[in-house]
Amino acid sequence: MKNITPTLAAHLTSECTTLAWLIKLTRRDGTVIGFTTCDKPLTVAGVTYQADGAITASAMTSSDKLATDNLEINGILSDAGLDDADIEAGLYDHARVDVYVCNWADLTQGVVQMRRGWLGQIVRSGVQYVAELRGLHDNLQRVIGDYYTAECRHDLGDSGCGVVLATQTVTGSVTLVADNATFGDTTRTEGEGVFNYGKLIFTSGANQGLSMEVKGWTALTQTFVLWLPMPNPIQVGDTYSVYSGCDKRLSTCRDKFSNVVNFSGFPYLPGVGNILKYPT
């Protein structure tokens, strides 16, 4: 059931309405950005919704079924709205989205909330973007419980793993750059593959505060390769911290971290191939 004031309810049933959409994005860092389909900025409940004629929303449908009701928002990338660099940096990943309808001619009538959810996939093409809003029904599509797999179900350093990441973390600075996903530090002396599957966090430079998983560490050339390129250029002198990676295998947990007591994989379970074999 939606909460709506009597005056707004009466306005919705009138022959002529002056309605506008309000779209509020709340990033995980607390930053709030608002857009409206009205031709002028609107301030509602302390949030200023910027007028952006480039913002459009797909048709909205609701049902009593368990299927996911998603909504798409289309717009143009700009410094005043969603910035391309911020999207690339992951600042809008899983941002909360609230969608309202209001009477722009009389904001004292309040708003009615039409959707609440989280940002899903954001597709960019040139200066345009399409952002998917995933509603609360999306939670019904998520797997609850644990899988029985050969690899450990824990992430390195979490409460189930027990490894203290601070003991596995080292710092350094960039001494050579190939591209935004490949750079070197000629002061490193760690062995081959030590940082594979680890996480590297930049502590200075254009990517300060941003992180990326390490795809590979080559000891011979003292080179890091990241899984995805950083959104901003990597420069010589940029500092970073990085911790050792874990491929979640029993041998790695035992030999690299001496933590086999907390290993939560099932390496000796027969795989599907063995289960489906004919008897011999």
C-alpha cells in the first residue's frame, strides 16, 4: 500500500494534472543526486532535483507476481549529472534508487513513492547511458545458503577465513607504466604469482582510494596486471598497497597461509563428471 496525502490523491484523479517524476540516487558513500522530469529544479524534503531534459524512464509496470519488476533510466552523461569517470570508478555500483511522483505546481501536497531499489547494470554508449533499476523483487532471485565446491567458500580476510590482511599487505610506488591495467614496481622482491587474486588499492594519484583485483604478478619483470583497467591514468610515483591473493584451493590455504583449519571447501567430493560415469 502506498502512502499518499488526500490532496495529492485528489490531484491524481483530476482531469488535468501537473505531475513530475523525481529520481533520487544515494551512493554508498552517502552522496545524494536528484533528477526531475520537470523543466525547473524542485526541492523536496531537503533534496534538490535538477531539471534534466535528457532524463527519460521506461514504462513502469507493477504486478502481484514474483517476477522482477525492473525500470530503465536513460540519460546523457554530464558533470552536473552522472559523470562517466564516476561510473567507471564504481561510485554508483549498487546505489540506492528512489522514484517518486509529485505535483510540481504544489509541492506541499507531498509525493508518492513509485519504486525503490538499487542500480544494476549501467550501459554506456558515447555520451549516453542506460541505468537499470532493480526493485525489491530482485532479492528473490538471489541464492541463499552455501555451495559445496572444491574451492573455499570464504574470501581472504573475512570472518570465516581468519587471515589478518594487515599481515599480508605491503606498500610501494609505481616505477613504470605500460597502460591503465599494467604497471611495474622495480623495488618489489616477492616471488612469482604472490599477488595473483589479491587486491591493489591506490593511495595517491588520480586513482587514489580506488581498488582493483590483481590478475597477475610477474616477478621477473616486477609487473602487476590488473583484471580491469583503472578509470584514471596511472602515473610513475603513484603509491599503492596490495595484499597477497588466494585462489581458494586447499594447497594454497595450507602452504601459503598455514590456515587449513579454516578451509571451507570440499576438494574430495566427486565432481559431476564422476557422478555421471558409467560403471566399469
